[in-house]
Amino acid sequence: MTTHGPVMPVWSCGGCDLPWPCPTRKRELRAEYAGAPVSLALYLGAYLVQATEDLPWTPAGVLHRRFLGWTRETGHLMPVAQQRSTATVPAEPDRDEPHQAL
């Protein structure tokens, strides 16, 4: 069990008093969730929801970066997934057939 857990409702770290998640807890979470980036995002997303309720004056973007943004940093746990398009290219109309009016 870590000593670097969140102290609510101020969201500081119980181990070092930095904003939670602190650098130590981030390293621990990277190790705990190695190979499971979606699980880490869900875990931190739940904390993000709680933090937005406790810290309503904090801009949403700041909280998002604090709780989730670091998980997608280059060289860390969550690489940006490559997206493959599933769109199809429509067939060209037959040039020999007359066009129908709609």
C-alpha cells in the first residue's frame, strides 16, 4: 500500500503534500498498470470526476491534464493508438447508364 494516496477534498498527496497524483504516485501507477492503459485511464477518470466535484473552481482542462494527461506523454504508458479507417470508397457510377432524376 502506498503512502502517496489522495487527501480529499483538497487533492494533495498524503505522502509528500504535492498535488495528487504526485510524481511518486505516477511512477507507482505506471508500474501497477503496465500493459493495461485503459484500466489506468478508467481508474484515474473516476478520481477526476470526484476532483471536479471537490474543486469546482479549477478549470476542467487543468484537472484533465493533472489526472489523465500525463498518461499519454511520449515514451510513457499510454501511446496514442493508431486509427484505421473503416470507410469504403463508393463505386464510380457506370458511365454508360443514363442518370436518373430524383
